[in-house]
Amino acid sequence: MTDKSKFTQPIYHDEDADSSYIEDKTVAVLGYGSQGHAHAQNLDDSGVDVVVGLQEGSSTRKAVEQDGLRVATPVEAAAEADIVSVLVPDTVQPAVYEAIAPELDAGDTLQFAHGFNIHYGQIEPPTDVDVTMVAPKSPGHLVRRNYEAGEGTPALIAIEQDYSGEAKQESLAYAQAIGCARAGVLQTSFQEEVESDLFGEQAVLCGGVTSLVKHGFETLVDNGYSPEMAYFECLNELKLIVDLMYEGGHAEMWNSVSDTAEFGGLTRGDRIVDENVRENMEEVLEEVQNGEFAREWITENQAGRPSYEQRRDAEMNHQIEDVGGRLRSLFAWADEDEETETPEAP
Ligand code: NAD
Ligand code: MG
Ligand code: MG
Ligand code: MG
Ligand code: MG
């Protein structure tokens, strides 16, 4: 058993949660996508009364009914619920919130799985409700699959507003009901969750990694190496390296590669990602902290996403996509139905 006292903060498990804070309540799960389908089914299996909120004409309604759950419009669902779990895409949450806001009674809970709209003021709930977060640190299909296997997925909880005085107990009970307290629940704040999430996906996970891969690929190709070789060395093998880091940290990765790779990496790595990169990271973090990134993304959506679409196109048309697509089609793994699991989709 892991020694919990070695962490810098408490980690909550089933024994810390009290299901009485949720068992007599009705939860409206708005949206039935990655997170929504997992929360709704796990809550239902845990004996909690669930109603899924989807628009009248939504093609997803059939799936909800096939899974044996009740479905209503988001407004109807919110009207009967004590806890409204907002699991529609972040960009549509403000509009959905406007519609359901009149249905929030004093003491109800407005709950999120990501804090963007609360933290950046796109949703401003009344003062007489609880505003909470229960955010599994994994995509929904794993939240569901782990639950069914009797296991759990770690999650974050956060309390933005505690009108009832019971927001934390209720969040822990919700986290337990979706299976997360089996694995471990950490408490954070909306601010910390949002800022660290945005920074991580921009600087390291999504933005940083793809940029590093493209620069590596281009450097080899521009110096006369074949695109196929460049693809294997700079993209394909990344998965093997990340798998080792995921299993056993940097130590396991360094132990598993050749001594030559280890010496070369240890002496050259910090020359590639150097102090300039660190300064750029500070800048990107500042834009997250001061709201500049949020404003840019909100404006971008209001304008119909012109810059997003253009950058997306450029990314899809990069040479690495072309050569990668052709190479992947040669190999069996591309055809296998087996999903390549990501521990967390940012
Ligand atoms: P998703 O895109 O997978 O699903 C969204 C669902 O909302 C779909 O069922 C869609 O039909 C429905 N929907 C869309 N517009 C709607 C509307 N106007 N009214 C009602 N329903 C509508 O979303 P997701 O990835 O599950 O994200 C939900 C929340 O969970 C977000 O806040 C996200 O940041 C957070 N989150 C996601 C993950 C993840 O791995 N996907 C992980 C942690 C947190
Ligand atoms: Mg209500
Ligand atoms: Mg409540
Ligand atoms: Mg090699
Ligand atoms: Mg994110």
C-alpha cells in the first residue's frame, strides 16, 4: 500500500467518502459524450438517480435509452435535479447554462469536469448554489471501463462555491459513485486545474510535443535524410519512449535505452530545449494566468474559428502527415481495432 503521508496533500479514497451525500439526490448529466456517458452509467450502477440532458433532436438520445437511462432536455433535467453535471463541450457550456440557469434552486449544485468557464467568468452562477468540480484524469471510456472492471480512475475535486456547507462531502460522494475514489481523489482549485491544464496541453503535451517532432523531422529531411526514416526516428518511436516514461518515469526510460542514447540525450537534450524554451514557457503561462489566451479563444469562437481552421489545415498538410499516413497503412497496428490508450486526453 502506498504511504499517503509522503504526498504533499491528502489523497481521498472510498473510506473518506460518505455515499449518503449523494444517494437520495437526482443528478442531471448534461451531454452524453466522453465524460457524460461514463458519469451517467457509473452513477446509475452505483444506485444514484440519473437523468441525462440532451436536446430534443439529438441523435445521441437513442444511445442513452439503449443504455437504460432516462433522457430529457437539458432544461427538464436541470429542473428535477439536485446536482447538475455540465458535461457538454466547454465552448457550448455558456449557452447551455443560460438555458438551465432558471432551473437552479437554492442549494442545488452546479458541477463541472473542467473549470474554464467558471474561472474565466463565462458562466456566473448565483450565490445560493454550490459550484464544484469532479474531473476524472482520463477520457470517459476509461472511466467507464475501469468502473466496470471494479477499478477506478484518479480524479480531481474542487470547490468554487460552498453555499450548502456540504460541497466537499458531496463531491467526494460523486467521485466515489463514478469509481474514482477507488483510485484516489485530489483536491485542487478551479484556478489551479484550469491554469495547469491549459499550460500542460499548450507547452508540453499537445503544442510542445508536436512542435518538437516537426522540428526534428524537418531537420533530418532538410539535410537529405529520407522522410520515412525521419518519421520513424522522430514520431513513431516517441510512443515507445513515452510508454516507458509512463510506466516508470524518466529512470525507466533511461535504463531501457542504450548507453549511447542515454549519454547523447543527457548531453544534448538541454541544448535543444534550452533557456529560451523556458522563457517561452513562462510567457505562455502568463497568457494563461492573465486571461489573454482565454480571451483569444473566446473571440476566435465568436468569429467562427478562422485562425483555428487555418492552422489545422496547415498541420494536416505537413509532410510528416503524408509520409506517416502511408507508412502506418503498411503496418498491422493501424488496422487493429485495439485502441491506443492515452492516459489522459487533455
Ligand atoms: P464530448 O464532446 O465528448 O461530448 C459532449 C456531449 O454534449 C455530446 O453528447 C453532445 O451531443 C452534447 N452536446 C453538445 N452540444 C449540446 C447542447 N447544446 N445541449 C446538450 N448537449 C449538447 O465532451 P467531453 O470531452 O466529454 O467534455 C465534457 C466536459 O468534460 C468538458 O468540460 C471537458 O473539458 C471535460 N473533460 C473531458 C475529458 C475528456 O477526456 N474528454 C477529461 C476531463 C474533463
Ligand atoms: Mg433543481
Ligand atoms: Mg446541493
Ligand atoms: Mg534510434
Ligand atoms: Mg484541457
